[in-house]
Amino acid sequence: FGGCGGPGSLWAGLAFDQPMDVRCLRFLQARSLSANGTSVAGGAGGGGSSRLPQEGFALEVWDGHQWDFIQNFPDVPDDQWFTWTNNTSLHMWRVVNDSPIQRAWAVFELTFMSDPECQRPIEGRKPLSSDEPLRMASQTVKAFDGQTDTAWLSACSPCANSGAYIGQMFDAAKVPRCVDVTLASDPQYRPTSLRLEYWAN
């Protein structure tokens, strides 16, 4: 470890064939390492062994272009299994109006994509929105029918900041790499900014 750089210069991980919902991580960090590469529990670094870093580590996920920070683990115990569980489920994603809307919010089409080039829609999805159930069944689906001449109109009119949302529920954990949304050309029927959220249970 003596020839390595500063924080972030060392890392280890796994690459999956498709997006995965990681719910648990187990990590075993030895206190020291002997000359033959075996761990030495409680070693002080002498007698041919070298002391390992004690600063902890950070968990990151690759988004297709860069590493996104998830969580820091500053105090990882030595010579015992460290277990982290992720209580976040990535089954539901939505876009929220991140600014007020003068009238109702009109969304003509909304698609969550599995690739950063926005070419592959995520399958196995069910519409969801801020509408009550009966209206959701008849109106929310208009944003997912593949028709640009139909639109979902929010129940709120006007809409306060974060007053409406529309999204999808998937049959398995998914991580969208792109969101394709078609809004109204009339500024009275669209927010000036959107916010992407997922459900954490």
C-alpha cells in the first residue's frame, strides 16, 4: 500500500451484466497483512507484516459515465465482518414538478430508459401519479400510450412546487439511465424544472 496515492486511489468492486438492486454488502478488513499475503489478526505491523489503512471506505455506483457516491463508512471494524443493508427499493420512480405551475401540468409522454442513449424503454411497468385511483386509471395512462396527441393533466390547477408527480412502478428493481419526457409547449402547463425521485422503503 505504500506506493498508492491519496484517498480514492484504491478500489475494488463487481461488474454486473445488468442493473442490480444491491441490498446487502459484507466486508472483512484485516488489521495487518503478513509477507505471504495472509491476514494477521491484531498484528502491529512488525515482523514482515504491513499495516493496512484504517480510514474506512466509501460505497459508489457506476452510472455509465462516472462514479456516484452512495455512502461513507468511516469506522469499519478490524478482523470482523462488517455488514451494511440497503433498505432502499428501486421499484418505483417518478418525476415531480420542482417549480410552481400556473395551470395544470400536462405530460404527453414519459418513458424511463435502461441506457444513457435513451433507446431501450424499461419493461414491466405500471403507471402511477398523484391522481386518486379512479382518475389514475383513466388519465395517468395517457402519458404512457405512445401517442403525442394525448396527455396526462394533473389534478392540481394551479400546482404548487412538488404538488404533482407522475412515474412508473416496475416488477423488479430498476435503475433508469435516461428519462424521456414530452411536456406542453405552453409555459402555463409545465414547470420550469423537474426532480427525479425513487421510493425508499
